[in-house]
Amino acid sequence: MKQKVQAMGKALSGMVMPNIGAFIAWGFITALFLSPGGWFPNEKLVSIQPYILNYLLPILIAAQGGKMIGGDRGRVMGAIAVMGCIAGQPDTTMLMGAMIMGPLAGWVIKKFDQLMEGHMPAGFEMLINNFSVGILGMIMAIIGYYAIGPIMAVLLAILSNGVNILINHGLLPLVSIFLEPAKVLFLNNAINHGVFTPLGAEQVEAAGKSIMYMLETNPGPGLGVLLAYWMFSKDKMTKDSAPGAIIIHLFGGIHEIYFPYILMNPLVIVGPIVGNFCAILFFSITNAGLLGPAAPGSIIAFLMMTPRDSMLISIIGVAIAAVVSFVISSPIIKMSGAKNLEESQNQMASMKAEAKGTAPAAVSGGAKDPAAVKKVIFACDAGMGSSAMGATKFRNRIKGDRPDITVTNTSVDNVPGDADIVVCQTILQERAAKSAPQAQLVTIGNFLADPKLDELYNTLANAGKGGVATAVKEPEPEATAAGNKTVMLREGVKLGQPSVTKEEAIQAAGELLKSIGCVEDGYIAAMQEREKLVSTYMGLGVAIPHGTTQAKGEVKKSGIVMIQYPEGVDFGAEKAQLVFGIAGVGDEHLDLLANISNALEDEELLEELKKTNDVDLILKTFS
């Protein structure tokens, strides 16, 4: 049941999060121009708000949901279909209807395309494709008008009445008993985007603000936990990591960063539960509410969505949650033992992978005859950084013994069908098995220095000595027109930095990428997100943090930056002295990654790079 709810939460989040900017625009228009109560009351400009709420947001959500299932044709289908819900229920905000109609319409067009595959008469493809979307979209809009819309309106009314009962009877604070544990179990997306967002939109339309937006996004409960660990943890790694986590949590809005601290000592969850309980009680008594969703849940977003006359109330509510959570968590942390932070982070990574449907399982591809192996694929989550370096290093190692083998890299969800062996990190093995069921899986801890890579090399190399005919290996891709000089710049190199936490190092690499014009802010958050799923530590004192596949839209141009930490940064059980931040458009960054991998072959050079204060040496090595 938990996995099903998590999968639903992932789907809901996938529809809402890409469109969160539209929610913020809607909230800003309300906060600025609401008459009365806005910062700059303007009846004409505030009239934009209902159109965004009733039309734009449902259409965007439905279009995204349709695209997730049916691609670009599903996107158009979803937008058409939800209009039936909107027209049929003009007095109800159809966000929930959009979450149903979008994926449903995408599924319909996907099934139609599958049925028509191979059966379209030549020359009629464009006609059939366009008319199929138009006709099926019209049918789905009619279904939305007469069936889905009314059902969603009734469901929303039931939920709204339930919330009103909780509020009127002072029971809403009890939500924290379920909400805080749900966040740690990664069920927050299902609750927040599936229930709180549509209910909040309905309340904003009726009352101008909603307390529903304050329940899950309040950074106070997590802040109290992190402060308690910073003040009272006896484990040095945990204590040192807490200040960086506080900054990322409070100002970056990434609540997941405090989940491992709770997993170290599950009893600590009592602190955020009671803290959020007290905050919600305070918000209920003061009739508080936000004008739109605070996404991500940082103190900045929380206050920006606060009505002008309620700013102090929001600040006090966050403070109450933080103080209560701190007071309760502190003695628990002082009196009881805790697991190592690294173990808790690994546990969280497994839980998060499970929430995304990527939990590792006991899978193993069929063993291949080593002499018959022709293609080895290194696969990581995005196919952009760690797998590229791993493939380059292994290719250089094996090509002298087995020039008949092609070694390349890709994302774990796009492994080619002719792959004989897939090398990936353990936590990604189920996705790799699904992507390439025909291939043998080799699961590793890191891409540069793992014993299983040695075993794979020895197996393949020894098979090549048995008389296997050699073949000309596929040529390497030529360097892009952009050239390496446009990828690594002098301004993107920092040397001799003091040791920091892993999160701070990743943040610094992301900000350096942004400073040289490679990425937007959203990519930096995606780098932190990527690290929680699978470590980007490569081995040999090198880490290459980069964003998730979903964050490629935040990349403006390819670039690689390097920050040197002579004393090292803890990446789990290992220390990274060289942290490379990566952002790639297409394959423009792969040549430089190959140079990095080649440099790692020279142990003396690698050690010198970890301590040098010569930027020219860095640029010369990687150019």
C-alpha cells in the first residue's frame, strides 16, 4: 500500500512541480493586488487571478499529466479533455479534475497510437494523427463534462467539508500526527500535491487565503531537529553537517535534508510532530493562511506567500514549530544513541528510491559468454557525469586487450537493446534490468575504483586472449564545436578551500556553475536531490555532483567547474579532495570528462592536483 501511495505521489508531483511557477505567479498577483489587503491594491490587475486559477492551472496540470503518459500528443489531449471538466463545473476549481483527466487522456492517445502502429496508409499519417487527437480529445472533453467533472466536484466538496469540520472543532492540528511521519516516508507528495494544493486553491478562491498551504511547507519542525543535532549530537560528523543542512533546509526549502537525522533516531520524530501541532493550532486560532503554495518550503517562499497583514503571524508560527521541535528533540538526542549519519543517508536513499519505484531488488541479468561480449554500457541516473567517466576509464583500460568491445555510457532508463553488459550502481539495478532485460548486470559502489570492475576487466581481457578475432572499434565522438575552452573556465576553478560538509560542497559547485552562466537556480537544488538518490562520489578522492535528468531544462550551456578541498569532504565513508560540478547540454561536456578520467590514471598527477595552488596546471591538465 505504501509503495502504491508513493507512486501516486510521484505522479501527482510530476504534474504539479513543473508548473509551480504558475502557482507562484497566481499567489503573487493575489498578494500584491488584492483589494483590500494586498501590498498594492488594484482591482483591475487582481482580476487576472481567477483566470489563472480556474483555467491556466488546470490546463497546465492536465497537459503535463497527458505528456507524462502520451508524450506531446498526450499533452494536447490532456489540455482538451480538462476543458470539459472546467466548462461543466464553472464554480469549482478543477485541479483535481486535471490530475485525473490529463493522464487518462494521455493513456487514451497512447493506446490509439499503439493500435495504429504499422496500420497507417502511406501518405495519410498527418491526417490520421491530427484528426485522432481532435476527435478523441473532443470525446474526452465530453466525458469530463458529464462524468469526471461532477465526480471531482463532489469529492472536493466532501474533502472541503471534512477540512471545515476539523477547523471548526479545533482538530486540524492532529494532522501533524500523520503528516510528519509521512514526510520522512516520502508520502508528502501524495498528500501535499494531491490533497492540500487543490483544497488550498478552493479556500483561496472563497476566502482569499488558505491554511492548507501552511501544513506541510512550514520549515519550523525540521529546523528544530537540525538545531538540536547541531547543539547536542555527540557524533562529530553529524554535528559538523548540521549547520549546512540548516541553511539548505531553511533557505533552500529542501526538507528532505533533515530526514536522515530523524532516521538516526526515530524517536526524534516526536519533536516535529508536536512542533507542527503547536504551529497549526496557532495558525488556526489566528485565522492565518497563505495566498498560494510555498514551493519549495523555505522561509523565503513561506513569507512571500503570506498576506501583508499576517507577516508577523507567519514568522511566529514558524518560530513556535522550531522552538517546540528543538525543546523536545534535544533531550532525546542527548540521552539516546544514534546510528551513523552515513548509514541513515543510505537508508534514506533506499527509501527514496523505493518511493520513486526504483528500489534495488535481487535481480541479475543472464551471464554472458565473455568472449562474445561486444558492448558494455555504463549507466547512471542521468547518463551525464559518473557513467561517462566510468566508461572512459574502463574503455582506456580494456581497449588494448579487447578492441572488439564498445564501451559507452547512457542514462539507466535508456540502455540500448544490444547491450551485453550493463554496469550501474547497486541502487539503480532494478531500473537497469527493466531497461535492458537481455543484458548481464554488474552492480558497483563507484565507477572508478570498485573491485567488481577489476573482476569484469580480468574476465573480458582473459577471454580476449583465447583467440577472439579483433575488430575495429567504433570511432570516438569528435570534440564538439564548442571545444573544451568553453566548458572549463579559469573562473570555474577554486583551489585550497577549507573542508565543508558534502551538502555545502555541492551547493558551492552549483553556485559556481551558476556564476559562470551555465545553470539556473533550479539546477543547484537538483544537484542536492541527485546526491540523495545515488552518491556522485567516483572514488580516488573525486566527486562529480550534477543535477537530475528532470533538471536539464535548467542548463543554459555546458560547463564543468572544479573546487579543490585539500583536507577532503566527507562523501559517506570516503573523502573527496576534488569536486567537479557538471552541467551538460547534449554531449559537449564529455570530452572534458574523458580528460578528467585520463588524468586519474596518473597517480602522481592526481595527488598533485589535490594539493596544487596553480590554476594553470588545472586548466592544462583538463584542456
